[in-house]
Amino acid sequence: MFDSNNDITTLNSLIATTLDSADGYTEAAKESDNPKFGDMFTSRASERSWARSAPGRTKPSCTSTSTMPSVSFSRRQARKRR
């Protein structure tokens, strides 16, 4: 059988990791002295920023009409569960 609590915990952890990576890439872009790397880091941050959008919004880089599933979470809660 499926354990939905475990699935939600896993998804929350993955979302928190995605948000942390977006923050890291944004910070790296700000601190980069090389514009080429700054652009690359900004692009990677943008790819991951979809996780911040409201539930049900389409992932920006997605070409399909599907939407991201709605999962209620808190980054702080996800980190505590690790």
C-alpha cells in the first residue's frame, strides 16, 4: 500500500531542496564577477523558482498544459522532518 504521509514528506523535502537551490543560484548570480556565469546562475534560479508559485500554476518552462499539484508545505517543516 501507499503511505501518503511519507509521500507528502518526501515531496515537501524535494520542494524545500528546490527552493534552497533557487536561492543559492540567485545568490551566486549576484556575487559572480563573470557575466556569463551570472546569466547561467540566474537561468538556473529561474528554472527552479516555479516551486514558489501559487498552487495550480503552470511551471514557467513547461510547454504542456498540465499544472503542478497542490501540496501544502512549509520550508521550515520540511527541514525539521529530514
